[in-house]
Amino acid sequence: MTLHSTALAPDASTPGWSDLADVDLLRTLVETERRRRRLDAAMRAAVAEADRRGLAAGTGYRDTADLLTDLLRISVHEARKRIEYAAPQVRSRSKKVWRVLAAAS
């Protein structure tokens, strides 16, 4: 039984995917998703830290979006999406939680 990683996964246009046993393909799907999530988390953390440090201004860029656009070769829209996604999210308590807290006092 072979466990394929995304680094070693066959290119979609070449033979290989069709040769995988079902169980190996399922494992590849799960492993690829796990790695994608870890990479996404690492990117969010790096973008947030670059923004927090003001790295763009210190390296001659107008803002973090401009830095990401040039450095990562992504669109301005994608850069802004990543910055927004990396920003800490303030979560409000749900109405249900407020009702529970009100009932407890």
C-alpha cells in the first residue's frame, strides 16, 4: 500500500491517479487536506506577523497588500483577502450564550 503525498502525487494529466487503489486515493485526499490546512494556517500567521510588524513600509512597499502582490505574485484582490483572513477575528457571543449567562445571574 502506497501513501501518496501532494509533493509526489501524479500530475492530473499523466497516468497515475487512475492506477491508485481506492484506499490509497482516499488516504491521499485526507493527507492532502491535512497538509493544505497546515499550510493555510502557516500563511495566515506569516501574513498577520508581516502586517503587525509593518514589514511593507520597512521594505519600500506602500502596504502589506502591495508587498504580498509583488512577493507572492498574487492579485491585489487575493492579497487583501489573505490580509483580512489573517486578521484576528472578534467573535461575539451567540444569543444562546447570552441567555444562559443572563439566566445564571
